[in-house]
Amino acid sequence: MSLARPAANVSWTHHLAFRALAVVLLIVAGVQGVVARASGATRGPVDVLYAGSLLDLMQNEIGPAFNRATHYSLVGIANGSKTLAAEIKGGAEVADVFVSASPSVNRELEGSANGNWVSSYRVVGRSPLLLGYNPSSSFAAALRSSPWYDVVDRPGFLLGRTDPASDPKGALAVLALRDAAHRYDRPRLALLASSANNVFTEASLVGELDAGQLDAGFFYAVEASAAHLHTVALVGVHLAATFTVALVNRAPHRAAARAFIAFLLGPRGRAILGRNGITPTTATPSATPSP
């Protein structure tokens, strides 16, 4: 910024006022520049591979809040936790952070035999497994008034779940069905647990339910909340996702990865989790140091 020299006939008092105004204008211009840089640009991306059940939460809540807090931008890929682990291990996806729906999946990336992709992880929180149902289903009233295990094995009932081979939620759904079959003497539930006819991808399960192609399906509370699903508790069964977060070794954006993990486990991240069907925790089940 340049200012013309004051004319010779300007009084000394006016000259001082002129110089003071110049200083003020320079300060204002500097502040405006800082604000523009802070609001108009990001510090770079962080590549996060996360469980598909967190898709809406990451896209609509955590990602934007993380960007506002740090100016890093979240670039996410959602899928079944086991599928994501296999993609990291095989080099199909490059990740800075891995968010799984089960602590056990992290072990598939630990140790030299698995490429030393993950050295440690932290528990983010837990979200209970529920039965989400279509309110237009002919079985909806029965689900609201009777135990779920008395309804889902009725003839004509269409029950959806994910694949236990690629998604921990699918494994929990199979466990819930088998446990109820044994506990309440419902052999048809065991058949549902072993059938492949009711298996859908995690990304499509909500859509199938909304479209009326299913009467009900297994969902975590976090995704049921995001999709505004009608749900009933799995009476007699107490199963939940345990979400974990890990810094991926050889992460291309290491500073951004650490910032994301700190945000997710910090007060702002925990508040978002708590509002969206996840009970947050900072406990870690592994003996290895946290990231």
C-alpha cells in the first residue's frame, strides 16, 4: 500500500493524523489477508478409510467440523472394515488413517507378516446393534409389540444383513441370530444366519429397506440415527460395534493424520459422536502405544 507525501502546507497535526491513518489501514489490510487465507484455503488432505456404517456421519458432521477446526480436508473412502484392511494391505488404497468397526480387524494390518501397516490403535466408541424396520411393512406392528425373534422368522419376512466375510456388522448379525436360535429355540433363525439370500452391501442396505425390498435389517445405532430409521432393540442380545482409529504407518499426510485422530478423540469429536448414536470412549484395548 502506498500513500502520497503530505503537501507542504499541511499542518504538523494533520501530518500526524495522516500517518496514524496509514498505520491503521496497513493493520486492517494485514488482518483481512490473514482471514482470507484462513477461510479460503485448506492445509491439505487427510485420506481416511472408514467403516461404511460411518458414511453419513463422516460426510455430514465429522468432516466439515474437522475442516473448520484445522483447515485440513477429509478425503474419505467407506466400505466394510475387512475389505478396507485388505485394500490397505494389498496396496489398492493409500491411507493416512484407518477407522474400523471392530478392534480385531486391526490385527490384520499388524506385524511384519501383514506389512506393519498398523502399530497401534485407539478405541473411538461403541454403537449398539439394532433392528431397523420399514414402518410400511406388514410386520411393523408385530415388531413393535413382540420380541424381534418371534417375528423375523415368520414366513414371508424379508430380513437383510451384510456379509460377515467383509463387514463386522454382518458377523454380529449372524451371532445375534444364532444366539437367539439357541436361547429361544428358534431353529429358523439359525437358517437365516447361514443363508446368503439376505446378504447386501453395507452401502445398499438402507436403500433396500427404504424401498420396501426388506421388512427389516441389522444396523448400528449410528447409521440408524443418520438415516432416521425406525428401530427396535435386539431383546436378549447385547452386541455393538467397537469403532477404532489407527494411524497408518507410512501415511503420506502424517501431520494431517495426527490432527484428525486428535480431533476425533478430543472434546469436539466426542461431542459429535455422542449426538449420533456412538458412546465415545478413550480407552484402548491394546498394550501398544497410541498414535
